[in-house]
Amino acid sequence: MIDLQFQPLFDRPQQRPLRIAGPCSAESEEQVLRAARALAQQDIDLFRAGIWKPRTRPNSFEGVGTVGLKWLRRVKAETGLKVTTEVAKRDHVFEALKYGVDVLWIGARTTVNPFAVQEIADALDGVDIPVLIKNPINPDLGLWIGAIERIYKAGITRIGVVHRGFSSHRPSRYRNEPHWNLAIELMRQLPGMTYLCDNSHICGNRELLTEVAQKAMDLNFTGLMTEVHPDPDAAWSDAKQQITPSRYAALLAELTIRDQTSDDPVFLHNIEDLRGEIDQLDEELLNLLGQRMQVAEKIGEYKKQNNISILQPSRWNELLEEAFTRGAQHGLSKGFIGKLLSAVHQESISHQEVVMNRKTVRVRP
């Protein structure tokens, strides 16, 4: 666990889910105000709109630029909503602060670049403003933590992270693979932060938005960042994943918000009993894994004596297929069995490598 002390994003108590909503891009003053007026009626915490849009291709819409900051300032004046936008370099920070933007966010394409993050951190040195940090494009937890640490060292303690999923070369039902395990590990290492889920960028479509939002709530995320546009089909960027204000209201209404814990003594007693059973089973699993590695080392010794290679692909395939069948009988998914046995197999290989590469000490008679 990393010892950093974070503060809530806002002075007032945070509702759950904390709600950040607005269009992917600010396209016109009329579009921004239409979205903001509709969302102001839904008690959102923060109105989002992209002013500068880092795009993959140079001919794509890259944002309206500084003029859009005037529109956000008008949103604040007319609706009372706090506003946020993405910054990718020093000049963006200075411009956003000049126009009174309440919260800044660092996008995935920026988080992946420590030089760019440090430039933003230097620009924020001595400024008291909340900063949201999206995960890097690739599934690299170290880069994500590094970006958080750089902003924290600039004196910013009101930091939130935004889980927006990770790029993948494989076909997927998602635009960006969630890899929830990385967000869970970040929560373990950096407790006390505000954890948000950008369900729009994970999904890349409207159909999965509620499913992903509910998953985030079930995993105890603080809130959601969702792209909401008055006319999504006509949006200049990311049209397929944006929804109308009315659909956004329906999405929130469909969510089940679960408590983190309970004061009910019966619940606490029963959950502790069940956790005790889990702890005991985990201990047995660790003992068994330790014993398995001892056998793997003996196999390594035998292979060394007979000059046999460590990896035996046919044996590994046979073991996997058998485990898939047996795992299914116990309600265990093929994906889980594959990940579990791959990790165990790799650890076994590592133990055998140590044995087989250990130099034999010859003692002279």
C-alpha cells in the first residue's frame, strides 16, 4: 500500500454515485447550454465537455479550443453547475484556470506520457484544484500510479481516478477492455481516493452503458463519468456511445446502489464466520501450492539428470483440457481456470529453472 493522503473532490458530502456528465466535445454554445440545462435538473455533481480533443487521426475534430471555455463559464453562471474539461499540456492548464474551470482531468493519451504529466504537474504547483486522472491507454498500473504521484507531489490532494478501460488488439464487445482487476489493485494500493468509472469509453456503445455502470457500483466505485449529448446521433465525436439527458436519467434510476458495509450485528457475525471459512480454505490452497512446487522441483532435478527440456507442450495442453472439464463440474469458468493454471504453470517452470541451472559443486576426494 502506498502512503498518500487524499481529500474528497468537493467540500460537501459526496453522493453515490457521484455524477459527472456532459457531451464528449463542446461543439457550439447552444449545444453545451442545452445539455447543461437538462443535466442541471438531474442533480449532477460536475458538467463535463471536451474543449481540446487529442485524436488519433489529424483530420478528426480536435475540439473548438479556448472559445469553448467561455461556454463553460456561461454554464456555471446560468446553472450553478461545476464544470470540468481535459487538459493535455501546460497551456491548457493556464487557459482552463483563467476561465474558472472547477476540475481538470488528464486523459488516457496523456497519462501514458510521464513528460506530459510532469508538465501539467509543474503548471499546477501551488494551485488548489481537484484533478481527475484517467488510466493510460495500455494496461500498465505503474504508469497510472506514476501519474497520480506526479500530481500529488505538486501539492494536489483532491485527486480522483477515472477507469475508462484499456486498448486491446483482440475483438471485444467493449471499445476498451475493462480489466477490472487493475482498478481493484489500484484501490488496494491507494485507498481513500475518489474512484470513477467512465462507462462511455469502456463500452463505446449505448447498449452496454447500464451493465458497466452497475458493475462499477458493485465494485464500490465512487461514481460515473458518462457522455450525455442533447442529440447524440449528430455528435461530432463518439456519437455511438453518447446518450440523451432523459436516457441518462433512466440509467441512473436503473442502478442498484449497494452499501459498503452494515452495522447490523447479525450480518457482521455471519459475514465474519464466512470470511473465516474463506481464510481457512486460502491457507489450505497455499499449502497445496507449496507442496506442488516441491514436486515441480523434484521433476526439475529428474529432467536435469536426463537432460530433458523444462517445457513439455503436449503435457501442458493435456493438463489444461482436463482442468477445463473438471473445473466446469465445480462451476469454475474456463477463463478462470486458464488464468489460474497458467500462473501455477509459470511458477512451476520458474522453480524448475532454478533447479536445472544450479551449478553442481564437486568436492575433491
